[in-house]
Amino acid sequence: MRMASDLVAPTIEQIRRWSGVECPNEAARHGLSDFPPLLAELEALRGTLVFEDEPSSFEAALQAEKERTP
């Protein structure tokens, strides 16, 4: 994986092109440097999480609401 500093400049450019938003300050640039480690953590989870492993809480909420409705 590329170093964080290698990803910041292209990310700033992609945001500018996609949304027309310019990077406002150094704090924003610094915040973007948090994304590469986050992406690496998410990539490490690839294939380990399966939606069907346990009942969805959303599905349980729908069922509970259905049972309460007359």
C-alpha cells in the first residue's frame, strides 16, 4: 500500500474534481492522512464478514414494529 502522503494529493484532486470543493486548510489535509490506515484495516476484513452470519438488527426491528402495529 502506498504511504499516506502519497494518497493525500490525489485524494484532494479527486474531491475537487468530483464535488468542486477545495481543500480548505492544513487540518483538512492532515485529516485525509487518516484514510489509508483505515482503508488497510477494512481491506484486512475482506472475506471475514458475512451478512448472513447472524440476524440483522434492522430485520429484527422491522419484525418488532410489524408485531406492534394493529
